Amino acid sequence: MIPKSHPRYESLRTRNLIVNGIKEGITSLHGLIAHGRGEAFDYLLGEKTSEFAEKSIGAGAALLITAKNPVISVNGNSAVLVPNELAEISHLLSAPFEINIFHASKKREIKIKNHLIKNGAENVLLPDKRFKIRHLQSNRKYVNKNGILKADVVFVPLEDGDRTEALVRNRKKVIAVDINPLSRTARKATVTIVDNITRAMPLLIKTIKQYKKHDNKRLQKMAKGHDNRKNLKGSLNYMLQNFP
């Protein structure tokens, strides 16, 4: 057991979640590598949520609330790191989940689904090989007709850049959480939250609850006014200024 007094408590806690997820067949070894890469960027952020991330969270919340068919796309890492938070967002938006993983495994898809349901999720869809999005060759092209296929906004907490790009080319707006502002995911998404997912999700929940009190026209204006490229540059400069 990791004592909360440990200076790296939160980092060690999240690492253990990924490792335990591997043991349970929810995450993959590749996901552990991706998580480690993300931790390196969190050091550059000073392990704090920047004002640029907060702006993106606001734009993302506005976009999700005003969406006609929002869908939450989930992989193994996001499922083990923030399952309760994702379930709450799903309930707030009446948005279904859709499991989507790079390394094809029906067994792992079902394990992710069961893990989400265990943590409060209700409507969890699986990809269907009868339906696919264009401009993508990997296993992640397969989608559910009641989920991503008809979605206008897709929330991808942790994502691959090629799929983010493909979703946008399929005329879907994409909200990504990516702690690397230089990644293709970050650059291709409609709104990118450059932050650690464990910090970003509670803030997104809080913002959605606040913004649901606003009228749709105001929220649509907020979402439309978001300049993702400018925000990414701000996030990168924040990292550079943090560690000259």
C-alpha cells in the first residue's frame, strides 16, 4: 500500500491502476508504455492544470452539452484511470460509451465494458464489424451504428492520432485529452485538453454541471470561439516557461 504522504503518491497510484488493469485483462502492455510517456509531459506541466487546459475544458463542456449525439469513446487506459468520472459524465450528458481499442480483442472489449458497468456506467456499446468510419485502416475503424457512426461529437479521453484525424475527416467534432501538445491527436482534435486525465475529468464534470444552466446559444458561441491551435501553443509555452 502506498502511503498518501509519499511525494509521488498520485503518480504511483495511477501506475498501479494501469498495472492492475493489465493483470485483469483490461489494459495492455502498450498502454503502460503510453502512460509512462504521458507522465514525462506531466512533469513539464509541473503536475498542475494550466489556464489553457481550463479554457479547453470550458470549450469541451460547451461542445458536449450542445451536441445532438455525443459519444464517449473509451480504451483500456481511460477505463481503469477514471471509470467513475466517465460514468458521471455519461449520465450528465445521456451519452453512451463505445469501446474502441487498437489491438483487436473481443475478450478485452467485454472486460472493459464490464469494468465500466461495475463503476456506474449503463449504456456501453461495442464496435461492430458491419460498420466502419472512412480514412482509417486499423482495427479502430470499426464502430457501432448507435454510437460513433451517428455521433456528431466524440469525446476521446485518450486516443490515437490517426483515429482522431479520421473522425474529424468523417465530419465529427472531437474533444481529446492529450497531455502532449505536440501529438497528432492534440493537433487534429477540435478541442484538446492538455492535462493529466485524472485532474481534467473532475474539472470537466464540475464545468458541465455549471454550463448546463446556460442556454444553448451562449454555449455554442463559446465552443465556436475556441481556437485550438492557439491554445496548444499556449500550453507548449507554459511548459517551456515552467522549465527554462
